[in-house]
Amino acid sequence: MLSALEGVGSLAVDAEGCSLSRRGKLCLLQICAPGSGVWLVDVTTLGKEAFTFSVKGSAGKPLTTAGILEERSITKLMYDARQDSEALWHQHSVFPRGVYDLQLAVVAALRANGTSVSHVIGLRKALDLYVSDPESPGIEASRMAHMSIKSQFDTDPELWDKRPLSSSLQDYAATDVQYMHLLRDKLTACLPADTRADWVRRIKSASAARVAECKRVKPPRQGRHRAYAPKF
């Protein structure tokens, strides 16, 4: 995986865990590069080595998952990066850089076209709005799989920490990153050409501010206020 990711310009990244936050356990990391498959990094099994294991890069420098996530020149597409960043930083000392939060990109796409936005939406709804099934064969099947599996988390909150991980859970996790690059392209196309560069800059700045919240000493308050769409 590490050698394959060397030199890529962007990655889709997501995480799964038990009550995922600075306190909840990070169990799985999903990574997808454009035009490639999805890599699932088993953090439950590998522990710290999931981020510190290294291979020699083409320039002779070591490549690690932590280094890739922290490399500013590689864009990391994430959807609501807050909880994932909390878990990465507080449990594994990994601070994601170059994050482009697609949840904020949805807000930008709507506001740039004159729509008032008070609340953010989840990834599944964003895919429903902006990515059609003919463009992404299998997206409807993945949506149905999400619906069928989601109920399992209500009865077993430790599900992501159990091994072996079932093939259905692996598929569930993979689909969270599989369509992020297409979603990014769709959202960018929604931005008016004359203000697109400015909106992209604002999304990047707001994304960095979201990720930086993970370094606050005091944990963020949980509640409905986290669903409010920020101003940027």
C-alpha cells in the first residue's frame, strides 16, 4: 500500500471505531487513491504499527501511513473530519494535513448558488444529491448494504473492534471512501467558475480549522450544535 501511494496527489480517507473520538477506539482506517482500489488498515490488529511501519520510498526516505496523512502536499478528502482527527491525534499522535472536508464542500456548493444552509448533511445524503447511480455502478447496492448493516451497530457498539472483520463490514467501510473523489469533482463543478478558486480556498481554510480543533485541551462539546453549518 505505502509504495502504491507514493507520489499521489489526493487520497480519500475515513475511519471506523467504537464511539470514535479522542476517547473512543480507532479500529479501522480506509484509504482510496484515484483510479485504484480501497485499502483497509486494521488498526485493531496492528496498533501503533499501522501508522509507524515503513518501507523505503523511491528517494530512499521511509514511507509510513502517518507520514502520508501528515504530508501537506497530498490532499486528504474526508467527510466531516472532526471525530476522525480527534482519534488519530489523541490515540496515535497523527495530525492530518491537507484535509479537504467534503461536508464543508457541500455547504459551499449550495451557498455559492444562493441557497441558505443552516445544517450540514451526512455522506449518504450527499451522495444521493450529487452522485447518480449510472455514473457509479454499485452505489445503490452500497446504499442498501449500509442500511442493512447499520442496525448491527445499535445492538453491538464494539462491532468494529471484533476480529475477524466480516466481508460485509469490510464492504461497508470501503464504500465510505470509494466515491469521495467523484463527489469532490461534482461539488467543484457546482461552484461558479468566476468564484470557484475563492470558494476552494475557503473550504481548505475551514477544513484546516476543523482538524485543528483536535488539539484543543478540552474535548469538544457534543450535541446538536455540531450539525450547524459553519460560516466560512
